[in-house]
Amino acid sequence: MAKKAYVYNGSAWEDLASSVSDLSSYATTVDLDDYQLKSVAGLEMLVNRDFAATASESFTNVFSATYSRYRVLISAFSAVGTPILNMQFRQNVTNVTTLYFGGSFQIRFDGVTAGVGFNSIGAIPVMPHMHTTGGSVVSLDIYRSATEGIVTGTGFNGQQSGSYQVGANRSGMTNFTGFTIAPESSTMTGNVKIYGYKEVI
């Protein structure tokens, strides 16, 4: 049996089809498009990339005026040793190699802690100790403000079974369009996912 839609006219329920013969005043293409835009506000995936046995991995022209904030998820392991994983912003195809400021903190499973501040260094240490069998992950939020690029992140490294936090900025830089990640030694294998925060009001 077919179902019918009804509307209340103030005193009784009426069949919608007979009560409202013209729906044009109730919904327009503009209304529907606006509703669809609002329904997809949130994180929008821009990149999902696997890489293997590489000394560095660059992501060029992934940042734009479309989004002011980004979420970057990195899962990676090294071929040899436990190197630090560094990140540098990019301007088109050129890595920015100076003037990074910030600090990081790590606490291991056994309670041992380590913290370090960095003043005008050449890259941001986004993962303190990569591991040769996986288990090292980090989640970064990247902000493109009017005066600087800011990175905040939390992660876990399998080599020392410890959690990790980092915060850094590159002052005086607003037009970066991407970034490069690279272990300080060896090569790496893993995956990077990049999301833009889609804000619709």
C-alpha cells in the first residue's frame, strides 16, 4: 500500500498532495544546495598516500585559501635505527629550512620523561623515535594564520612505548602551500592522510 503525506490545516489533517498542489514556495534549488553544503561541514580528505623506502616525502600545493586549518595523520617506520621524523613547510616546490621555534615533550611507559625546546632550527621534530616495525603514529593540526604557520601534534612511538606532544611555529610565513617529512637518517615506509577543516556557517 502506498503511503501518503499529510499536513495539519489548523483543524484537521489533509492529504499533502491535495492540500498543497504547488511546492515551489516551500523549497528551491538554492535552499537544497545550501542544505547540502551545511550537511558536509567538517573534515574533508584531500590526500591519502602510501610511500615506501623513501628518504623524504613531499606534499606540494595541498594547502590553499580554501581551508585555514588542516589535520595530518602520519603512520611511518624506519628501515634502520630509530631516527627522528622531521617536517618542513614548503613554498611551492621549495622546502623552508630556517626559523622554526617550539618545544616537545615525551613520557615513556616506565615514567621516564623528556622535554626539549628548540629555537630557530631547520625543521620541526614531529616524531621523536621512529621504529623499524611500525607502531609510530602522529596526528598534527596545522594552522595558516595571518602571520605564521603553526603546528600542534600528539603521537605515540613504538620504539619507546611512549606518548608525545609537540608545538611549533614558523614565524613570518603565511604563504606555505605544503610540507615535507623526512627521517634524520635511513629511509621510511608508511602512509599520510591530509584533511581540510571545512567550515560552513
